[in-house]
Amino acid sequence: MQQSEFKMGVIYALIAYSLWGIAPLYFKLIQHISAPEILMHRVIWSFLFLLMLVAISRQFREVAQLFKLPKQLLVLALTSLLIAANWLIFIWAVNNNMLLEASLGYFINPLFNVVLGMVFLNERLPRLQLIAVAIAALGVLIQLVVFGSIPWLSLALATTFGLYGLLKKKIKLKAVTGLFMETAILLPAAVYYWWQLESDTVSFTQNAMNLNVTLICAGIVTTLPLLAFSAAAVRIPYYMLGLFQYIGPSVMFILAVTLFSQILDQTKLTTFGFIWGALIIFVFDVWRQSTIKKRLAK
């Protein structure tokens, strides 16, 4: 039974990160729509989809209890803003042919999480992991000094998602409950934006049916990988889940240089080289630490 659960965890992890990796294909279908308008649909239809899931899983009691916890509601308000910013930046990046920069952001993210854990959670890090973070920082610094630019979009994606994860770790809510509350907090702003929006695609009565269906699917595109991730998290070790997270940005990178024909120039290649080198060291050390712990446990 335990081995079966482990295998299911691996399958769920592969599904979650693969779906996140191919998400740009979905946003490319609606790239003629502005990023804020896509974000609006993502919030509204995610809320309705999650409302259905909350009803099916009978989690209304957990939702109601949150209204008695103002500190958790405040944290959820912050996480909702962070995830909305992350979604908006990512959608804008995909629709403006900057998928390479987006993939770099999610390659940087686990290393940024290491820094957040050290600063806010007082985590003591092994020397190799500190070296990995230093190499990644050096890559960004070289891009600034040598090429006169800095990967702001990549850093913004890594920062917003990293801080989102840090705050979510603090409140420890079920995935469905937490995301439902976040979309509920964002819902009034999304509905108001839709009400006052003037665009060629604002009215469902004038859009083609396939476009309306595609927009409604934003809710499924948002929630399915998160649900798969949550299912994986309770079935496989955390370090292994961390290793799977590189599937997403790797798929994005492949899509960017092949299907979307984005150019990997010297600036990007230099930064990617440092980040990849840092990640190799980081993954090796995570694997080494887990092996040592297993040996000591025997």
C-alpha cells in the first residue's frame, strides 16, 4: 500500500509540473487578449471552479472558520496579491514572447527560496547550497556589469512566487481552501474590472463560442496542477518534490527555443549557465543530504 501511494505521488508530481510547464501553450491561444483581462478571467473562473470543489469536499466549515482568524485573513490578502502579480507577470511574459525570461524566473525560484528560508525561517544551510546561491547571484551580477542589464522579469517572478510560498507555509491551509479564499479576495476587483472594461472580447454574447470556452478553461488551467501538486505533497518526500519542480521551467525553456523560436543570445546564455550550474550543485547536495539521513535512520 505504501509503495502504491509513493508511485501515485510520483505520477501526481509529474502531472502538476508538466501542466505548469505547458501552460504557455494555453496562454498563446489567447495572446490577442491583454494580460489584465486574462488575469480577470483566471480569477473569476478559478473562483467558480474552486467553489464547486469546496462544496464537493465539504470544506465550507474550514472557510467559515477563517473569518474568525483576522491574522490569517490578512496573510491571505497578501498571498492573493502576490499570486495575482505572479500570474499577471507570467501571462504578460508569454504573450510578449519572453518565455525564456519566465523560465529563468522559475529556475531561480528554488534558490531564492533558500535565501528566504535562511532570512525568515532561521534555516541553517549546508555549505554547498550556500555556494549554489552565491553562483546564481554571481550570474545575475555579471549580466548587470558586463551586459548592462538585469533580468527584472525573471527576478519578479521568482520573488512573487517565493514570497507567496513563504507566507503559505506560515498559515498551513489545505490547497483548495487557501486558493478558494485567495480567489474570493480577488473576485470583487476582477468583477469590477470586467464591468468597466472596454475591449473587443469583453462580451461573451459577441465572442465566438470557442473563445468563451477557452476563457472559462482558465479556471481549470489554474487549479488542476495545484490539486495534483497537493496530492503529490502528501505522498512523496519533500526533497523529491523539490527535484520535480525543475520540470516546469525546463519545459518552458524547450518551448521557448523550439516552438516559439526565441533567441538564446549571449546575455541570456551566460545567466542561464550560472543558474544551471548553481542548480546542479543544489540538487546534488539535496540528494546527498537525503542519502545521509537515510543511512543514519537505519
